[in-house]
Amino acid sequence: MSPVFPMLTVLTMFYYMCLRRRAMTATRGEMMNSHRTIVSNSRTSPLNAEVVQYAKEVVDFSSHYGSENSMSYTMWNLAGVPNVFPSSGDFTQTAVFRTYGTWWDQCPSASLPFKRTPPNFQSQDYVELTFEQQVYPTAVHVLETYHPGAVIRILACSANPYSPSPPAEVRWETLWSERPTKVNASQARQFKPCIKQINFPTNLIRLEINSSLLDYYTELDAVVLHGMKDKPLLSLKTSLIDMNDLDDDDYEDKDGCGMDSLNKKFNSAALREGPNNGYFDKLPYELIQLILNHLTLPDLCRLAQTCKLLNQHCCDPLQYIHLNLQPYWAKVNDTSLEFLQTRCTLVQWLNLSWTGNRGFISVAGFSSHFLNETCLEVISEMCPNLQDLNLSSCDKLPPQAFNHIAKLCSLKRLILYRTKVEQTALLSILNFCSELQHLSLGSCVMIEDYDVIASMIGAKCKKLRTLDLWRCKNITENGIAELASGCPLLEELDLGWCPTLQSSTGCFTKLARQLPNLQKLFLTANRSVCDTDIEELASNCTRLRQLDILGTRMVSPASLRKLLESCKDLCLLDVSFCSQIDNRSVLELNASFPKVFIKKSFTQ
């Protein structure tokens, strides 16, 4: 062998030892800088062009301000190209949700929060939109024209609503989410959040809304979906790891916290002598129940798998008196329903809002297709003690399904907003559910004669505290008289957009004189409300906290001043589009009564 090769070998080893020594003595910052210089981040250009499309149609939503038989302020305005944008202001051609701010949480009809609601679930409303083509989303733009900032989550669905065959699997993926934040401007904007990449194409997008921080209704004009028809190439990130960062010292047991030390502790005699359930059996049963009451539903289900004792506690029906499945709407399926079935024998509050859509729950899962007649039949039989039932916007339920609600005689709260409940079924419910304290019949377009319904409410529902008749089309002064005389405990009454009520009949005066406990009264868009009505409220309803007289032409600043002086608890006064109330009058009233939020909007 030539003597050159041993010499080269020795030199090579010496050179390597010098490099290693230099690396060992270098500062951490030098090593990190060296590490960063060898990280490559190369992105190849996509081979397919980007598709930009507006929503084709609105397929589902939780609420809207407008009427079911109109296009003004309805969610259907989100379909197609913009109607208003980039203009700012209050326009009827936009999509507007039913509520805003915290006013609805401060009125008598507000329900107590469900236990175990995850703190990160803050969605109040939603709308689902379909698009013509399935794409891999690269951007979602929301055109907001008035009081922006309500969108807090954007999701994409793997199911294609236009596919003739049902999907084998339905997945919802969050593209973007954020906690509610205050936007200190009411002007129009194009909201362009930075969305994450997903590995399936979609043409079904869902916006979730929280309007609690808004000063007025948010208005949305259109939604634009950007995406690729073919799956884009992901970023190629290659990192060559510096071996010196993986020094042997990093794996040594320090301060007795290594695996050997932990194993010794786990194998100690003292630990083996303790019970397998961690001494929980020494605690009173009631105390364990109280501790578990603070867990979310998924955590409760996980804990049930740890030991027999905790399984017994986690499966106790007392833990499921309040059952809220709304935060898990995208994950509730047949298995989860079967898992919960035996635990719900004592349920009193049940929230199934937003669950069961897009094929998650099959016929076998709830004895039938989710939220149809058989579903309500099962609820009425399995939950005889149910006190709170919210069927808001369940507009797919057939009219005959509502007959089963009459079996729930313990009901105290019933929300039928935007359902197809008919008069016969509703009369039966009112006849048997005499414990009702809160009733919502807003936008129930199938009811033929609201005077008959009002008469039954006055005769049977003596404990009623709140009543929502938003956009009922045919109630008259006769129905109002029955309500006022039969329900003296009423604290909240929503008669917004009820065109058949006229102040000249004395109906509003009668309300004021016979319902002294009123705290919230909405007479929205009733142009006949006059100074006499306001003065009667000032004289008789001194507990009033919220009053909406949007659109009236016959109320003067002088009568409003009397009202504000008399009703010390008044916190919300909406006088938008009231022709006699100008901007100067509002400023003067604001100066005199700074604690009252006086809302004044003008026509565009």
C-alpha cells in the first residue's frame, strides 16, 4: 500500500476533529445561523389556473332579518355577484342576521348558558353557500358593506351538494377562525383572511358569525371563492439537521427527571399500595359529580375510559341534564348518538341546533332521518321532563311533526322561529303545555290566524313571560287585547314588522296599561306608533329597558324625552328612520341621557 493513503486518512480524521471541536465551542447563535442557511424552501408554480367564483346559492342558515317571502335583508342576497359593494350603508339588498350586540343576552327571553359549552365555541349564527365548481381553496373573500367584523370562522365541506350520489364520508375543515374582535368602523370592506390549505376540493363553504361586539346589524353582500381545480403542489421544505444540535448531553438524565427516575417512582412500593382509581373512591359521590360538572362533553367521554369508578360517574344521567351538542355539530353521528342514548333519561335542556346535516346521522342513528317527525316523536317519549326545546330554523320539519311537542307538558321554553308549524298543531301545544314561560313564533308563515293563537295563549299560558311574534302577518287589535288581559306577567313582546296593527285602534295603549312589567317592546316598522303610545309607555311601563320603534313617522323628540325621564333602566332605544327624529335631536337626547344607546340610521 502506498504511504500516501495512511497519511490522507490521518489528515482527514484530523480535519474532521477540528471541525467538530469548532462546532462544539461555537455559540448557540452561531450554530442556529449555520442551521438556517441550509434550509431550503422552494415552491413550484401550480400548473392549473386559479378559479374565481361567486356563490351559486344559499342552502342553509340559522336566521335572517328579512321576511320569508321577500328578498329584503335575507340570506338569499348572498348568492351571485355583489348588489351593493363597494358602497357603504344600510341596504335592503344585503344579507342581515336577526341580532347584534349584547341586547338579546340582556332581555328576559335570554336563556341561561348551557353547561360544558367549550370556551372556544362562540358562533351565534351561520350561513352555508354552494359554488358551481369544486376547487382547492386558496382564498375566501367576504364583501361586508355595513358594520363589518362579525365573521369569526370559515369552514369547507368535502361533500358536493350537486352530486347525485351521497358521499361515503363527510368532512368539515376549518379554513380560518378567530375570536370575536371589535372593528371600529362601519364602512364597507373586503374581508380577506389568510386561510389554510386543505387536501380535498370543495364547493360548500360555511361562514359562522358572532355579532356580540357590533354596534348595529352587520350586512354582507357577496362571498368570493378562489381556488385551483387540481390539487396544488405543497411547499417543499427540506432541512439538513446539524448533527451538533443533537449532542449526547441532551439525552442525559438531568435532575432526576429522566425515564429511569420516573420508572423507579412508578414502581415504588408506596404507589403500588394505593388503589387503582387514584383514591377517588374516598371522596363523596356528590363531590365527584360536582368536579366532573366542569368538564366539557368530550373530556367527560374520555374520562369514562379510565377506570370503572369514573366510568360510573361519567355515565350518570345527572351529568346530562343539560346536553348541548351544538358546538359539535360537525362531528355528531350515529355512534355518538348511540353512545349518549342511555345517559339522557333525565335530560331537561337539549340543544341539537346545527346537528345532523350533510349526512352525518342516518336512519339507524335516530330511528329515522334526523330532525323529522319520528325524531320529535322519539324526543317526546324519551325526554318527558324536557323543559327547553329550540327548533329555530328547522324549516325542513313537516307540519305534522309538531303535534308530538304537545306531549312535553313540562316545557317552559319553546322556540319555533322559522318553522312550518301549522295552526292546529300549535293550538294543541298551547293547550297541553300550560307551563310555558318563553315562546317564539317569529316568521312562522304557515299559521293562518294569529288572533286565534293569541286567544289561546291568553287563555292557557298564564305564566308566559316572553313572546316573539316577529313578522306575524295578520294579528290585529283583538289578538293584542287577548294577550294583554290573559298574560299579565309578560316582560317581553316582539311585534316587529306586524303590518296589521294600527295605533288608532288603541292596541298599543292597551298593552302599556295592562302589561306594567314590560322590559322589552319591539314595534319595529310600525309607522302608526305615535306620541300617545310613547307617553302611555312612560306612564305605565317604568321598567322598560329596550324599545324599538324603527320607521315610525309620528313620534317627536318631546315624547321620547318623557320616556327617558320616566324609564330609568332604559338602555336601548332604536329610532332609526323615524322622520321626526333628526340628528340634532338624537345628539341632545344623548347628552341628557348618556347611559342610553340611542340608535339612529338615515336612508342612503
